[in-house]
Amino acid sequence: MPEFYDNVEIYYLGEDVAYYSCYRYKKIVDSGARYSIASDYPAGGVHPAFLIFQTGATREYYMDPNSLRNEAEKMTRKQLIDGISIGGCDQMGRLNETGTIEVGKNADMLITHHNLETCSDEEIYYGQYVEMILIDGKETY
């Protein structure tokens, strides 16, 4: 039943509400509210962070133009990076330890193959892979 789960909001809310009223994250971010971006989805063919990033930047699910949801809610790459890094650490109460690159903080980083701020939308989804993961400055992957 993948189609059902991919379009569950259409099934329950109808197409108009699903396409234009759901997932209004940019409106929240633009309001100045504190935010974090993550997922509780435990499985998938790509790292969930890359899928979240690609969906937030394009408003398309799995680079499928037929799945476009509320194009006005596209977020900037910077907003997405901040939500995944700074916002997540802030939400967990760890922003004084990690989440930004600063002297005295833990060197917790995920290094990707492409520059997420400048790569194409397709490269986010199709061409992204992790080069290295650092935890407390030590290479763990």
C-alpha cells in the first residue's frame, strides 16, 4: 500500500487541503518562531535527512513533479540546514554544546559529497552521500 501512505493526507483531507494547507513550514519559519526539522520515519532508500531536505527545498516528494505540495512553502537551503542542525540541537537543549561550528563546542558534523547550499535539487536526492561523520571531533564514519 505505498500509494496510500505516500498520499495519506489526500485520502483524509482532500486534494485542495493536502496541496495548499498542509506542511506550511516556511510560514512558521518566516514568523520568527524557533523550529527544528527531523523525521520519525525509520526506513527508506535514502538518508531521511536528505529526503527531508530535498522535499523542503522543492516541495516534491522523491523528486516526483506530480507530488508537488504548496510550492509557496519552499524553504531556503539555509533555513533547512539551520532547522536540521541548530534547530535540532536547540530543541534537545544542547545548543551550548553542539549544533554550530564554534570554539569550545563539540565537533559533531556530517560531511556530505555535495555542498547542500549550492548543489542542484536532483543532487540532493539522487547524488547525495555522506563522506564523513565526526562525533566530538573523532571520525566515526
